[in-house]
Amino acid sequence: MTPAATAASTDTLALLGGTPVSSSMIPLVQVKLDESDIQAALGVMRAGGLAMGKNCLALEQEFAQLTDAAYALTCANGTCALQLVYEPLFERGDEVLVPAWSYIATASMVVARGAIPVFVDADPRTYNIDMRDAASKITPRTAAIAATHLYGNPVDIDAVEKLAAKHTLSVVYDAAQAHLATYKGRGIGAYGDAVTYSFYPTKNMTTGEGGLITTNDEDLAQQVRMLRSHGETTKYTHTHIGYNYRMTDIEGAIGLSQLQRLPELTARRRSNAAALDRAIAEIPGLTAPTTTAGGEHAYHLYAVRLDLDSMQVPAGLDVDRSSPSAVRDAFCKALNAEGVATAIHYPRSLSHQPVFESMVDEHPPVAESLASCLFCIPVHQFLTTDQVARIGEALAKVASAFRG
Ligand SMILES: Cc1ncc(COP(=O)(O)O)c(C=O)c1O
């Protein structure tokens, strides 16, 4: 091949017949158990104590310490973690301020509690709950704020606490994506009435399915413990309608084993994110994630924003141009062809979910706009330095083609 032909094939999008930046796909997530996780699970299976036991207890103690919380309680998943704290903290008919830009569970469990979700817009820089919009949505029925540390980025906790103190609101933080994020130098378990976590396989640490609650309120910890196990206060005495939301000890052992590596794995995510930030800073039309002032991001996801005004779909690419997300979707398709996996978190804001239709008067506009300009690229702990560099290269190549 002549040098001119080589240059042409590396500049040409792989989607249009050029050479991909990476010959194999760089995955968005990699779910891998370490040999020590497997041995920990086997140990429980061999010993036979399968139900919640000493491993869950040890996971709770170590997780509380690592997140600067007084109490931690394991449970079956991140959704029932929300349910277990919403139940004692909210009353039926309460209005609860929730982010319009989050995963469904943050808001759906408010409805499951019999409370009313009030959708608050997203901050256009951090994508977390916009506390000015939250303040504008307070009514005499507002009882709580349920905010998500989305993608691993802590919310503006000072602003949440200020609003909560002014109106005597309960505060729950959904940290399903934010294990080991910090705010003002303290673990996120130090803040709010309760914080909930998920250990689903794609999360920063996993137990298969699994969840956890941290709190600094002894009474709340006791209520969660009781609701988690059939509302039982003493053996076969049930004072509340509760659930069986317990974690198994096999999951507890896997979680405890994973937790030993979580600080190191989170540091890897952060250094990958820093390298991606540097690459994106050089690419017009793309914006790297902004960490909340005072926060330290846990980078469960790395969300890139596409400047739709400066980008257009290059000739020759087949897209549905009538869709508001056409440019973003084509951009992702082109990146995938270069060997970089992408994901959309999320394709629509919560106020646009059919299930909430009857509860929404107007759609928060920033959240609505994020559904067509954000996309996530790999940031996980298993990326090699070469893969991170290739992600940067692929972003530059595709952005250049889309800038025309
Ligand atoms: C922000 C958020 N909240 C809650 C959940 C629910 O967690 P789980 O899947 O463990 O029930 C998730 C899971 O994806 C999440 O991302």
C-alpha cells in the first residue's frame, strides 16, 4: 500500500470501509470474579451456612468503615435497599423530590411506597439533580429528597443539606453507581439519612445480585434490619409487615472478597478517567464529565457529551434523521465500528417513562436534552493503557469525521 493509501484508510471511518482503530472490541464492562472471590464463595458452600451469616456481617462492618458510615446492612439488591429506607422515612402521599435523570428505581420505589415523585431537572454540567430546580419545586407536601450520585459523581451534598434543613426534609442518596465516591474528603456514607448501594454484576463491585444500605441513624438501622426480615423483632414475633430481602452468605463472601480490592479498582477507574479527560480536552465537539465541586467521582460510568450544534452525520451513513438522537446514535455506531463499545444511560428521562406519564405535568428540559447527546465509553478497571489510548484515538477520529 502507498503511504497515501494508508493515510486514507486510517482517516476513513471503519463504518465506511476504513481501518478500525482497534481490531478487537474494547468492552464497556467486564464482569470478572477473581480467584479469591471464587474461593470465598466455595468456602461458604463447603461449610454449608448459606443464608445471611458471618460473611454478610463482616461485609457490613467493613463497608461502613470504608464509606464513613456508622451502620451498614446488606440486602438482596439495590432496588430493595431503596424500598427498605423509603418505607420508614416516607409516608403515603408525601411528595419526594427525585432526579428526572436517573435509573428508574430511584423514582419507582417512591411510587411503590405510595409517595409521589416530583421530577427535578438535571444540572447541565454534572448531570445530577439541579438543586435550584429542586428548591423551586418545594410545596407544603414535600417531605424528602431522594438524589442519585449518578455515574459515580457525588451530588452537591451541601446544597441538598441546606434545602433539607430549611424545609425539614429527609434525605436518601442512591449510590448504586457510586461506591467509594467521596464528598469533602469523607465517604458518601457520612451524609443524609440513608445511602443505598447496588452490587449488580456491572457495578464497581458485585455480589451477583446484592445491595446495601448505610446510615448513621441507629433507629433507622434497626427498622431496616427488621423490615429486611419479615418485620420480626424477636424470634417469631412480627411487629410490622416486612419482607425477606436478605443477602445470602455466598454473596456476602464474594462481596467481602471484592471489597478488599475495591479501593485499588476504583483508583484504576479514576486514572483511566483522567487519561480520557486529557484526550477529550483536545477534541472539539466533545465534553468530558464534570465532577461536582468537593466530590471525588467513582467512575462507574464515563459519560461524554456531544455538542450537537457542531456535529453532523457524515454522508454515506445510514441513520434515522427524524430521531432527536440521530447524530449521537450515528456517532456511537461509528465508534463501535472503530472497536469501542458504547452504551446510552439513558435513552429517555424518567418523566418520559410511560409508567410515570400520569404523574408528570411538564418534562424537565435539561434531563430531556441529555437523552439525545450523552453516551458512555469504557472506563472500567480492566482496561489496558493501550486500550485507553485507542479509545481517545477513536473519539478523535470519529469526531473529526462528524465535524465535517
Ligand atoms: C441509580 C440506580 N439505582 C438503583 C439501582 C437498582 O439496583 P439493583 O439492580 O441492584 O436492584 C440501579 C441499578 O442499576 C441504579 O443504577
